[in-house]
Amino acid sequence: MEEKVRGKDIIGKTVVSKEGRKFGQVGDVTFDPATGELLNIVLTNPTQYARNILGTELKIPFTAVVSIGDFVIVSEEDLV
């Protein structure tokens, strides 16, 4: 059974890839109001690496999130 993640619990956490590359911090999240499902992480303080990968959108689909603990870890393969 999947554990529910609340958006407010991840705001401010550092986002890094499985490979150890820093993307920035979680500035906000977007979600589906009907289901409460988290859709995207919106970065704040993005690194240049994040800008190169994500462009001007600076959104990471929540489907790319691998785990959440002290950091939000994402899979770079799921960003392309």
C-alpha cells in the first residue's frame, strides 16, 4: 500500500536526482483538486543544471519522484 504524501510536507526540501545532481528546492506543488493527487513539483532556487534539463517550466512531474525523506529524490530518466 502506497503511503500518502502531503504537499505541505515536502515544501522547502532539496530536490536531487538518483545520480546526486541537485535541482533546487520544492517551492510549491500542483495537484488535482478532485483527487488530491500530486501532479508536479515546482522548483525554487533552481540550479543551472535544472534549468538546462527543465527549461523555463521548472516543474518536475510527481511520477519522477523516487523517494521522499530528508531530500526529494527524482529519476532523471523520467524527466525527458
